Amino acid sequence: MERVLGEHLTDRDGKLHPTAKICEPGAVLALYFSASWCPPCEAFTPKLISVYERLRQRKEKFEVVFVSSDKLEDEFKEYLQKMPWLAIPFENEEAKLRTSKKYRVSGIPKLMIVGHDGEVITSDGRRAVTKDPEGLEWPWRPPPLIDLLGPSFVKTDGSSVGSDCLKGKHLLLYFSAKWCPPCHTFGDELLAMYQTLKDQGKNAEVLYISQDKTEEDFNLYFKDMPWPALPFSEQKRTADLSARLAVSGIPTLVVLDPDSRVVNLDARDAISADPEALEFPWPPRPPQPFYELNGSADLDPLDLLPCFLALVDDLDDSVKTDTKKAFEVVGAEELDVCQAEGKDPEWGFYVAVDEGDGLTERVKQQLKVEEARAEIPKSRRLVILDLYDEAAFYDASAFCEGEEAAGSEAEGGSAAAEPSGKGGEGAVNGGHRCSLISADVLRKAKEAFKMPGRGGMPRMHVEDPS
């Protein structure tokens, strides 16, 4: 956990403590994402203090770590004075951001209960503490998923079916609702997939977990589904499942194996990309060194990690090839280091090579590429996206080798293509010589990003990052 939280934590008196001391085997940590300016946080903090003190009196190996979202250090210190536990130091912005990204925190207050090794026990510690103010169920390990599903389900004809109907099957939990337009679109895809799985003899079942607001809407939406559903009356069970599986939006499709273990927490895109069910049951793909930016790419790293993006869609094919080779090399280096150290990847890598691709064009609009290049042709050829950090991005094009100067064709002559390669000036395309993005360029930009002030790279914000 030191790699995530940092080597030292601070108490309310400003004294530093080694993080390793609270991460001994058997210890349980509560990571408290909060801020002084947040009214729900102010309401929850006293409840957490009460449970914390009870558990400490019982000599439980339990510690809370405050991960602050305060903007000012004085506000952080004043808020920490109310807390009897430790905190990531205010100035350690990297550790706070790293911790938030690792646990996919998108709002506060948030209480993550984790083991000494950082493995999640429950992502809904706030709910657990509120329901159990005495701490009698500490450390609030959730029950097996099969128990949360319950003993029986309802069919479209109103009859009930027991949980035995799920035994030995992959289970697709479909969180959806009548009021949700994207759910109707995905529902058609899921219906086609359901039939495909049946035709192929796959042992699978879908279970509808309604997010409908009324029983009437539930009945109207469910009546055309060929699979069973959790009864609408089971609102608590529905809420428990949503919390356990971290469902934050719909439609969501969670895939469980026959032993009720999670295969994929969000298989919606996987199903859309695999209409013939060739990759059933759609386990998450292992991270790749880099992705070409298009609709089939894994875009999850963009939400959580700093990501390199090379916008070479309008350049010569040889430049695209060289750029992809550079991204392959540095992306593989990143994966190798993370695997050796037993940690998750800390960078994502994307190359836009398809001119006119809808996703690429939308990204270029959001980054205002056309306006920037009207002033400086080389602008925004290589950027670092850090969407988790207030939708920020940095123009790293200054690290590129060579210049994007007008070629002789622009002056009335002809432009001869120059071979691209490491150390060269790139290839001429449409009268402009493109800058080269080599592996060394990416390495230098990575090091600059780690420096104070991001090595002087201009910081900007993405327009409408959704």
C-alpha cells in the first residue's frame, strides 16, 4: 500500500508515520475520501469517528486514512483536527490522485474498506458503517453473491422460479429500466445475444435487475423479456446487488461464472463488439501496450490514467507505422515494469491513425486541434490526457523530433517524400514535414510529466470530456 498511499502519513498534529506500520498482515484499512466543504461528509464523519473509536477500544487492527479533496491546506488541517486517524499529507497530490484513481472514486464522501494489501473488502463502507454503528459486523465483508440474488425469481407470466434454474450456468445480470433510452437499444442487442447463446448450446441465463421507478413500468418493460427477473418488490436486494457490484449507471451487464464469481463487471461493450459470442463469457482483455483510437479500443484507461495520444491520422502511412512502433515499445516497457512490481498499469497509450474516424474527429474537436494548428502547425500532435484530473490535457508536441515546416510544394515546387526513421525529420505529407514521435520522445515526455509543473508543458482542459 505504500506505493499507493505514499511512504508516510500524517496525524492531526503534523507528525509523520510510516505507512507500512498500519499495513501489517491482518490489518483492515478504511480509505476515507472526503472534504471540509462537503455537507454529506460533515454529516458522515461523526458516525465514522464513533465506529472507529469502538473498534480501537476492542483492539481491532483497524485504521482510517483520510484522502482529502480540500483545495486549501488550512481547510485540510482544520478538518483533520476533528479526526483521530491518519491522512495522506496535503502536499502529496500524487498519492491522493493515485489512490482515487486506483479505487475509481468519482464522488465524496466515499469509504473504501480494504485489506492490508489493498484488496477491496467492500466499496460501500459508508453504507456499512451507517447500518452497523456498533461495528458488530466489522470488517463488513459482503455475503456471497449467490445469497444476494435470493431464493426465487419471477417470470413474465407471473409465475415464480427457484434459484435452481441458475445452477451450473453463467449468469448475465442485466441492470436496466424502462425510462432509460440507451437501455432499449442495448436490450435489443442483448436479446439477439441471448438467442445466439441458446442456439450455440451455451449454458447461460440472463436475470433482469430492475431500476424502474414504479411496478407498472417494471411490468411494461419486463413483459417482452424471455428471461427471469428479480421481483420488483425486492428493492433492498436490488440495492444491495447494485452496491456490491458498483453499478453506477445503466444499462450495465455483469457476467458471473457458474460459481457466482465475477467474470466481467461491465460486459456491455464486449457483447456489442462480439455478436457471434466468439469470446463468451467475455473476460476482460489483458491490457495492451497501446490501442489504435477507434470504437473497438479499450477506453477505460482514459478515465483513470494519464494517457499518451498521438494524432497522426492526417499524416503519411510511414509516419503512422513508426509512431505505432514507438508506442508498442514504450507501452510494453510500462506493462513489464508494472507486472514485475505487481501493480496496475499507470499509463495508457493511444494512436489515432484513421482519418475521418468519428471518435478521432470528436477528440480533435474537444482538444481544439484545428484552432491550435492554425497558429502553430506542430501543435497537439502528441498530447497527454489526464481526464481524471479535472479533464486536463498537456501538449507534449514540443518533445517531437523535427519540425512541421511548409515543404517546397507549398512554395510552388514539388515535395519529395523523405524516409521516416529514428533521428530523421519524418515524412512529407501534403506539403508539410511531420515531426517524428519516437520511443525516446515518449520517454522524455513521461519524465517531464512527473516533474513539478509537468515539466513546463501547457495545461489545458478538454471541452465536454464525456
